[in-house]
Amino acid sequence: MTPPDILFLRHMLDAIDRIGEVVSRTTVERFKADWVIQDATIRELQIPGEAAGRVTREVAESHPEVPWAEITGLRHKLVHDYFVVDLDVVWQTATVDVPAVRSLIAQLVAEVAE
């Protein structure tokens, strides 16, 4: 794994942890009513997508358990189709999907540290 790959994986993990922090402090109702919380969550969801798109093909192909295409696809949707973002999907992603991906990324980072 190259040094940039490690950096991108750590960026992903940092953003994922910030997403967890943001959503742990709120409810779905408050999330839907508060644009500041929405923006913070959406912004942090963009970071793993950008970083995942920069991970080398070798790393991505050697770890097919990580949903690379979905992570980058979400980033593209949030950035380019921001005017039609479904807040229910964002909440589901932040509270269910992101924690599942966190364990996969954390495992990759741990492998690098070995």
C-alpha cells in the first residue's frame, strides 16, 4: 500500500468518525429540521467519497468487501445533485451504512499499521 493510500484511508476514517459524532447528538426529526446538521453530515459524507476515489486501483481491487463504487457514487450525488438530495437516504446512510463501512476502513488502516 502506498503512502497516499494510507492518507486517503485515514481521511475516510476521520470523516466517518465525525459523521458518527454529528448523528449521535441528534434525532432524525431534528436532523430533518436543522440545515446546519444536514450540511455538516452531508459535507462529511463527501470526504470518504472523494478519498475513496483516490485510493489506488490495487488497494480497491484487493479489498472488494469495501463498497468503493457506492462510496464514490454517494459523493457524486451529494455534490452534483445537491438540489434533489433525499434526507431520509442521507440519515440512513449516516446512521446505518457508514458505521458498517467504518469497520472495514478501520481494518484496512490497522493492516497498514502492522
